[in-house]
Amino acid sequence: MADGNIVYQGIANRAPKYFGMLGFKLGKYSNPADSFIKVVAINYPKTDEDDKKIKVLMEGYYKF
């Protein structure tokens, strides 16, 4: 979830590919869970960058 919105609901081992298709690439030796937390984390007060990230995540969720 990001900002109260579901951004991924699926099989865990498919999450890296899903987020990669949205433009959020994981590092070769990174922990996927840590990477996903960084992707969906929103800082408050929200910035324009946070709003753009939420939009990409939500569009991806409804597209796939």
C-alpha cells in the first residue's frame, strides 16, 4: 500500500518483475522487501514527486 492505496496484490516472486515494468528496478544484490518499502514509502507532507510516484503505482495496479 502507498498513501492508503493498494499498489500490488499478487504472488510474491512476481513482484520484482511487476515493479520493474513500472520503472522501479531492483538492485542486483538488493533485498526485494527493502526495495519495495522504499518504492511505496511516502513522506509527509507529500511533495509533487510523491504524487507522481503514487500515480504511476496506481496506474500500474489498474492496468495489470
